[in-house]
Amino acid sequence: MTQKRILISRPDRIGDVVLSTGIPREIKSQFPDSFVAVLVRSYTKDIFQNNPFVDEVIIDDFTPENKWEGFWKRAKEIRKFQFTDALMLLPNERICYMLFAAGIKNRVGVGHKLYQMLTFSKFVSRNKYIPLRHEADYCMDLARSIGVKTDNYSSEIYFSDEEKNKINEVKKELLGDKKYLVGIHTTYRNSTPNIETEEYKRIIELLNEREDIQVIVTDNDVPHEIKRIKNVKYPNVNNTLRESIINIAALDLFFSTATGPMHIASACGIKTVTLYCYLTPCRPERWGPFHPDAVVVFPDQKNCDKICEHHPEVCKYKGDESLSAENITSKILKAINYGN
């Protein structure tokens, strides 16, 4: 039987890439002798570092302005692997033509763009689209199209023994004499609603009043207002993504809106408290964490009905008392069983 050699293409943002980490695991479970590679951008490659189900990580960096730069060089590199199948989780024009040029016979994506038809790409039908089905499950459909049988689409980030020791060292160092290590991530990439920076500041200040809690802010670029807070640590500033992942893996709890670092925390097995809204594209059924004890925080729907403009990227939950710093802090404390 010919060995399956499978390329998973996900040239996307951090959260989307994290949600694809279950695919290599399930492919190897179905086809133990297969060769599995992932095609990602350089800034997300650390998500697959030490993944025991990934045999090769291929980097393809490009911008919309230079989408054909290095096209033939990369196509020739990919051709050398003699892939039998390509799963295109984000089948943009460059990817479709490049994997066609690389000689991969079975290329599966989603959508019906002209360049997909011109390259004879197959597609997974979403005619029976379920809006509140998890994005990771939709991604797994591409693996199912090549014979993978699974209902497990959970995300997972893997660590070497050396990294596991490092995580323990980081936890001790960041905790000091405290009991709980709580991570707060304040920024996002305008893909989901978020509270104001001042609300994050107040949440951190309220948590700082607890003698047993050490707060760390996990942003790589920390807002100026947050930097002013005393007794807070900022371990991810100027870090690589992998270093940031290790710091997140040391946490007892992670709080943020539904953004990439939240998916990292969930994939590391960290309990999360996450802000969501009622708009279908932003709901936890579609983008939720996988931790069994994850806490989902919604705004007051009556308030949303009054002020929602259906533009989650600009929503700050203004005027919503249910998402006040005091109420959110209470949910965080409850989530870590504070005082128990």
C-alpha cells in the first residue's frame, strides 16, 4: 500500500493554527505509517514545535502585496516531499496554485473560488452548514475526506521533557510566595468584542488585592495604562512565540477575550475565563476552549439588543454592568476556587 504523505496547509493567525493541531494526531491514529507535514507562516511555526505527530514544518511567508514572491522556490521545495494529499484549511490563491505546481494530486479545500476550479481542487461541502459547530470540527472535515474517522477535534500543544522542566521553573519564579498564577491578556486583533483597557486595569488591581494571587500580563506589547500597575509581571515582552507559550503553560488560569492566546492556553490544558458575545460568529460553540472546566462569560443580552451594531471588532461592551471589572473579577476568583 502506498504511504500516505499529507500536507496540512494553514497560513493563518495563531488561534486558527492552534485549532488545527488535532488534525496530525488524528491522521496518525488512522494512518500510523503516514508522513505528515504542516505548511504555516514563520510566526506560527512554534505552535507545532515538538508535536510528535508532525514530521516536517514548512514555512511560507508572503504578504498580500507580494503574494507571488518565492512562489516557484517554495513549490519546488514542496514537490520534493512527494505528497499524496494536501488539506488546504485556508485555500487562498497562492496556496492553490503552489500546491498544484508542486504536483500534489489530491488537494482538498473549502469554497468555490475560480482559482480552486482552475487548479482542479476538491472541496469539502458546507451545504449543510451549521453555524454553531466548532471551527476545529469543520477543519477536521478535510481529514475525514481522506479517510480519517474521528470525533476528536480537540487542540493540543506538546512539550519536550526539557520544556516541561522549564514550565515548572517558570511557575516557581513567577509565583514567588503566592499560591495562584493568573494570566491576563488585554489586547486582540479586532476579530471579537473586548472590554476597555481601563476595565482590564481595574480587574488586575482587584486581583492584586488578594495576597495569594500573582498576576502576569501575557501581552507581547503591553498597553501603557497597564504597564503602570505595580506588582504585576510582564514575562512575554520581546519573547518568541514558543517562550510565550511556555509562560502561558505555567498558569493556573487565563483570562481574555476570545483571542489566539486563549486558544494557546486551552491547548496547554490551562483553565480559561473568556469573554464572548451572542453574535453567531463570536459564540463559544464556534470558537470555544476545550478545557472541561472553562468558564464562558456573556454580556447582558438585553443591553446587546439595544446597542449592538453587528460589528464585533469595534464593540467594547460599553454600559454593560454585567461585564464590570468587579463582576469579571468575581468570576475569575470563583474559577480558581479562591479561598478553598
